[in-house]
Amino acid sequence: MIYITGDTHGTIDIRKLLDNQITEKMTKDDYVIICGDFGLVWNHKKETRQEKKWLDWLNGRPWTTLFCDGNHECFPRLNALPVLSWHGGHVHQVRPKILHLMRGEIFEINGESFFVMGGASSHDRGPFKGDTHAVINRSWWPDELPSDEELVKGKANLASHGNKVDYIITHCLPSPFQEYLKHGAYPNDRLTDYFAELTKIVKFRHWYSGHYHCNIDVTPRVTVVFSRIMNLGTNIKNSETVVGFPKYRKNDTVFFMQGEETIFGTIKEVMPWGTLVNHQEPFYDIIPLEQTKKITVRETEILEKSMIYTGDPIEAEEAERLGEEE
């Protein structure tokens, strides 16, 4: 069986793949496709100890992991990996059971055809933030958008298949769908415009993307996935949920239990898929009031959210000022 999920961002959001009611059923005959921002080929110098630990862990799972690239990948390292012919297309081999589906390729997997075109424009660094010099070739690369040659190759491969595939796997959406979803917050670019052209000439059953950190059906046949692990061919409406939907957010103030004591504190980190030891529910790192040492708390230990604000007073003043302007 083939499953689809969204960005893993290296170690940040990979916990969705820890054993749960979906992944624990997977076998050696199954595949998991990640729609970009894989992020475990990230350090600009070399594979780090943490990357190796998680890559080895993932390679040891029963299933085979496939991914298209997003904008948060170290492209020089990714492109230096061995290139293999695999299921009708070309892949970079990260590990024997971790494969990067290269741009513009068409793959035949379990009798289904997949057109893959990774890449997207970053919205947290690089030219969009005006800090290209500080991050170029360290955490941002111009290669995040496909080259003209890759775009041409993609169209040529589609034409050779009669402009018809079962599935399209990308990181970002065609321009009209992106505008509908983000209301201009993500400017269109030559890749999103390219995808818009494909919607007019290519017949497909379903289009899956990541990038936007949400789970939503833009249309019944175009789906953005983030924290879901979905059976191929389904949409968000008909997919099964897993741990990964925490009730509380970073900087929320909450009352929680520690033994028989009720404590008040501020959430500093959210672990939607739990910890490495316990992934049955979300966990939170909370700093109690007037303390500096964090406490790791499971969601079921939180009693309720408080309306008391304990954040930076400058942020509070700014929020108040903006409220007055509105």
C-alpha cells in the first residue's frame, strides 16, 4: 500500500512516523511518500550525528520512504547522492530504503503512475526575508526552485505519457490554488505558474502537496497534507487522524498537574507527536511561573488554558497598540 504525508522538517515533525495506529500496520511492501521538506539531508557541511540517527531509524522501518524535495533541503548534498533508475524514473539514494524522487520524473509504483516535481520558494529565509547573504549555501539555496531544464524535462516526460498520470506529487501548489489557500501571503513564482499550466493540460486523479503546514482539501482532487498519514487516493475529509493535533500552542499559559499539585506555567515547546519514549499523545515543555527550568508535561496532565498573559512585556505593548489601531 502507498501512503502520503507532509513535511517532516528533519527531526522537527518526523514523529508523525513513530509507531501509531497507521504506521504500526505497515509492511515491507508499503511506501510512505513525503511531500517535500524532508529535511534530514540538511546540514551544509556533512551528515550530522542526529541526521544519521534518524536516517538509520527510518531506513530500519518496514516500509520504504520516498520524498520529493521542498525548499528546506541541502541541495548540494542531495544532488551529490548516487542516482539510481527506479520504477521508471530516477532517484537519489539517501539510504537503501530512503529515496529522493527527482524532479520531473514519472514513476510506476504498484500499478499507479506518479509525476513528481519538487521545490518551492522559501518564506522564512533568503530573498523573501532579505537575508540572502547571511544564509546562502548554509540554510538557503537558489536550487530550491527547479531549473529551466528540469521544468522542460517534466513537461517532456508528461507528454511522453500522453499528459496523463494517476497522481501528481509536489511541495507547493499551482498559483490559483495557492492564492485561494494563502490569500497572497505566499507570492506566486515561476514554479507555481508552471503548475498552473499543468492543470490545464494534464489529466490526473489526485494532486498532493505539502509546504503550507495544514491539512486541507483545496478541491476534492487537490489536497495539502501536513500531519496526516493518508492512504493514496483519499483526501483529508476521508483520511484517518493520528496523534499530532495538540490542543495547546506555544506561549499559551496553562494549569497542569504534577503529582497532586496544580501548577501554572507557560508552554515553551510543543511536541505534537509525543516524545521518543511516549508517543501516545502530545507533550509540552512548560516553564512554571517565576521559574526558569522547564517541565515536560503530557497533554492529559493539563487541566485548562489560562487567559493570563505572561510573555514579553514589549510584545504585550505591541499587541495592545495593534489592537487600538484596528
